[in-house]
Amino acid sequence: MCLVQKYNVPGPRYTSYPTVPYWNNDTFSLIKWKKSIKKNFEESNDSEGISLYIHLPFCEYMCTFCGCNKRITKRHDLELPYIRAVLKEWQLYCDLFEGRPNIKELHLGGGTPTFFSPKNLEFLINGILRKGNIAKDHEFSFEGHPNNTTEEHLKALYDLGFRRVSFGVQDYNPTVQKAINRVQSFENVKYVTDTARAIGYTSVGHDLIFGLPFQNLDHIEETIEKTMLLKPDRIAFYSYAHVPWIKGNGQRGFSESDLPKAPLKRAMYQKGKEVFEKNGYVEIGMDHFAASSDALCEASKKGKLHRNFMGYSSSKTQLMVGLGVSSISDSWYGFAQNVKGIEEYQSLLENNIIPVYRGHILNDEDLIIRKHILNLMCNFSTSWNTTTEKFSELPDVLIQLKEMEADDLLIIESDTIQITEKGKPFVRNICMAFDLLLKRKKPETQLFSMTV
């Protein structure tokens, strides 16, 4: 049996541990969540600062590959009421802090952040920054749609301190674009890329996806060839996560028979990796490649790469506050997710209630496992040379990993695991060996996308 067939199983992407389906909501409460926020702020604001993620959920069109929480609408009069709710939520968090927050990271995600007008984005960001201090080494970024990101968007956000932008490209083939309802030309992508660089953005990223409906190896090669013409600083090369049982009708615009099988997806990844590395990009963690001059690459070399619900980051903050519908916050000691409905979100904030509806407070075991999974996802290695890094079921984990070692996916030493080059595409599978909650309670129905 080939490795792709052997290890292609449903598995988490590990933007958190515990993963969301294994959060213990029964022991979670808003009171406990507020305490964990206060504790982390006191410990880390002065030394690390905090991260902010702001979810802007509106899109004018439904992209059928998308798994994000969004509202499809062309009503731009919804922008300001939503922004005012986000600023109210931010005020409620600031009321918990003892002092002004040092904002180190700020990211606008969606939905489509560039659905919002430049003027309204200025209003939002100025409202956020008015309550905090901008850290000296801050990193502000946003996700832009090539079809509606204007020069005015780019200039307005640049003037507010944004220096990084990522554009969702996905694939350039017309058949694939039509299937996922994301039709955009190379000329549009080139325009926004060139314009961002001319304005002064220091990191321009392109997001590509392999495994989309009707996609084949020729499509991937064509997309990558065009991508190399523009030389983005970062490339996110995602495996399409097909989870229609979670995302509803959004991912049912095509049949599963239209999707590439696992061996073809693996070949797509290999082709991308080969071309990226040939052109000077370095593989960073999972799904990401960066130019050798990019901050993400530098952080990876120094072992300072961090991963959270915003993805990979070149700087580490233990406190991440998520604002907006469905956003997830991370206090290091706990997670909390906001309600997903816009009307409910706004109603709770009108009543001065932080709009979380579920979460998890980490226990001592969770914190240890979380560190190991973060190490594996960021550095492709982990170790347990101190008692604070050991846990009772570690011997069982190592036994489970022996088969992966026999397949040359990793190397086990006395107190260290090192993932091999061959094993990098299977990092999710390796992390699953450490996932004690997943092993103790295997899901009765499929919760996660396939690992290949």
C-alpha cells in the first residue's frame, strides 16, 4: 500500500489543541473566559503584546469551495452597523484589561474584507487603534479579493500601518473557476499585486488551492507558472478541505466524483513543492512557502514560527482576541468562539455581553499536548527533555509512531522526534498520535477533512 492510501484519513488541521469538536463546553463559562483573558494580559502584554483577528463576513458572491462563515449580500449599508458592533466588542475586551493593549498583530479576514469601503475600513481600524498602542514590531495584514481590491483600499490600509496582504487566487483555469464560482483573471491578480508593491507593501501573498473540482495536474502547473511570473513573497498552497456536512450548501455545488482522488492530489502537491523550491521558496510548516527574504522564512530558520487560528505567524503572542461573528479567541489558557449569526451577535453587544457561545478552558494535560503539536506543526520536531514536557501516555504515543518511523516519516530519539522531508506532508497524521482526546473518543461521524 502506498503512503498516500495508508495515511489518507480524516484529521484536524491543528490550528488549536484541543480541536474545536473536543472542546469541553460543559465546564466553560463566560466568567472563566474573562478570568483567563485577564490572566494572560497581565502575563504577556508588556513582553509580547496581543494579536487581533477581525472577521468581516460579507461577500457579494458565494464561492463554492469556501468553508468560511459568511453572509452573501450586495447590501453595503450593512457595513457601518457591523463595524459599530465590532468596536463595541473591542471596548468590552478593553474594559477587562489592566492598561492599554500593545497591538502586535492585526489581521482582517472574512468573508471578503474588501467588500467594505476604504472609508469604512479606516473607521474600523482607527476605532481599534484608539484603544491601544501599536507595538514597534507590529504586523498588520488583510485578505484581499483580486476582483474588488482597489488602489484606494490598498492606500488607506497602508496609511494605517498595514504592510502585508494576501490575495485569494485559488486556480487560473476557467473550468475550475466556474465550478467554484470564483472567476477572476490573471490581469486582475497582476494589477493588485503590482499596485500593492508600488504603494510599499513589503509582503504580498497568493493563496492557491489544489484538489478543487475538475482540477488536474496541467491546471496546477499553469497556475503555478503564472504565479511565478508575479513572484509573491508568500504562497499558501492549501489542500482543498471538502466538508459539506459542516458547511451546508456552500460546498455542494459539485459532486464528490468531480474532485481529484488522493494520489492525484499528492502529485499536485509534489509538483507545487518542486517548482516553488526551484524558484527559491522555502517550505514553512504545513501548506506554506515563503521567499528566503520573507519574515516567515526568517522566523522558521530561528525556530520562532507560531501558529494559531490566523495561520502561521513570524511572531508569537499568547493572547489573540477574535472580534466579529464566528471569530475564535485564544487566551493560551482557553479558547472561545463567537456566535455565528450577525443579528444575534449585534443583539448581544447591544446588551453589553461579550458574544461567545462556546469554548474550552485548558487543563495541565491540554497545555502539554498543545506545546508538542505546536512544535510539530511549526518546526517539524518536538522534545521532552524536561518533566514539564512529559505526560503519562507518552510511551503509548511513541509506540504508535514506530510504524511511521518504519515508513521513514520521522526519526525517534531518546527525547526527540524529528519529522523527515518525506514525512512533512503527513504532519497532521503525526500530530494525531499526540491527540489524546481524539484517541479517547473517536468520532462516530466524520468531523474533519481528509489529511491528503
